[in-house]
Amino acid sequence: MKTNSNSGQPQTSNRHPLLLAGVAFALGIALTGFWFHSHSSASKNGGLSDVTKNLLGQLQLPVTIRYYSLLPAGSADESLQTFAGRVTQLLNTVQTAGDGKIQLVNIDTPSETNSTAASADGIQAFNLDKGDACFLGLAVASGGNKEAFARLDPQWESALEYDLARAILRVAAVPAPAKPAPEVAKPSLETIATVNRLIPDVNGVSVEQASQIFNAEFLKQCGVVGAEMEAQVKAAQQKVVDAQNNGSPTDLEAAQKHLMQAQLAQGQKYKELAANLQTQLAVFQRMKNGDTNAAK
């Protein structure tokens, strides 16, 4: 598994299918802004955002977080020690939000054994020029899935809640059973027209090439949807800001709920586009195989 040694954000070696790449990208855009906005508000109150708490409370599989805070006094300055303490507070809050599904293991005693374990978990050693090696990172695991935050950096602290929650959800995700392309008994005339418009010569295009064409169209449509809903989302975000500055707790809660609904509506449209993408590919495959019913 490869890790990002500079930003402290996790990377994995999993490969995503071509048709899902655009979906993940688009949904990430749709949810990131709201998550960061909610996190900013919650951080002022010393807690997790409501989005994070709700998601962590719905974990289906147990998750273990090993927190390596190996900071020898001669190698780590006071600011780094203080940052490590704030990470501990965040992890304790995350564990509580996991409703018993998250096990936190704090490894904070510098020793050769713990340093070896940190390296084995993908945690990066640093400050070697100042003395004994420092390790400050996370290993998040569930079943056979694992992600590592090779080195936590104070400059990325504002994003840590978001990045950690996403890593937890990924490792704890229940794999969906493999299934063939969806069957389309009677393709709609709109779907057939779209396939013919994008690929006039069905026989002259391979399935892989068609997949790329449909995925490009998907991303284009995502851009259209994003532009159409941008005004709605921005208006909802402004209402949250106004409620934070001038409104009552009830006004703020209502504004946050409205913002979430706007973000979820945008995400739902992306899901619908993704479903259309899968259907178009299925219809293309049937047309390529000579199914005359799919071409009518």
C-alpha cells in the first residue's frame, strides 16, 4: 500500500472500475463542501460535525484505529506534542461517535518495538536529524482493508476529521456482490436515442471504447447538473452563514437541514446520471450483440 508522506492523507492500492470513477469524483465534489462547512461549525464547539456523527453511527463492520504518537522529547518540539494531543481528543470523539464499532489503540511510548510496528503499518519516520525517530500517524483497518495516514501534519488539521471519516467508511464498507450489467427489458426511446447519438456505428466501436464515450458524457452531464444546482446550494450555504451570525439555534438548525437537502438532491441527480450510464452501456452491448429489440 502506498501512502502520501507529505500531506498525511491516506492512499490505498484499490483500483476503481472506469464507470465508477466519474461517480466517485462527482459525489465527492457534491459532499465535500458541505462536510467542510459543517466541520468548521462543529469545530468551534469542540465536537464533530453532524454529518460525521451520523455516518460513524451507522457503521456495519468494526474498525480499529491504531494511533502512533511516538514523539521522543529530544526530537519533537512542544507544538508537535500539542498537536498530537489535539489528535488524541479528536480520535476519542470519533470512537464515541462509532457507537461501539470503533476501537482506538493509542501507541505513545517510544520504543524499538513500537517503532517497528509503526513502520509495518505504513507510518513514516521523521525528525531523524534531531535525534530518535518520531512517528505520528494512523492505521485504520477493518477485516482485510487497511489505510494509513503516514504522517499527520498540523497544517492539514482542519481536514483531518473529514479525511479520517472517509477512510473509516471505506475500510468498513460491505462489498457489494458482483453482478452482471443490468438487464434492460425494454429500453426507453430516450436511452436508445442517446446511444445512437453518442455511437452512430455500434459495430465499429468496442465495449471499452464505448465505456470511455459514455463516461465522458456522464462527466459532461455532471457539469451541467452542477451548474444548474450551484445557485441553490450557494443560497443554502449563505442561509447557514446568516443563521450562524444573526439567527437563533433553531434558525441555524433549519438552515443546516436545508443545506443538507440541497446537497443530497444534487447527489441524487448524480446517482441518476450514473444509473443512466450503466443502462446505456447495457443497451449498447445488446445492440452490438445483434438484439434488434434494443435498437428499436
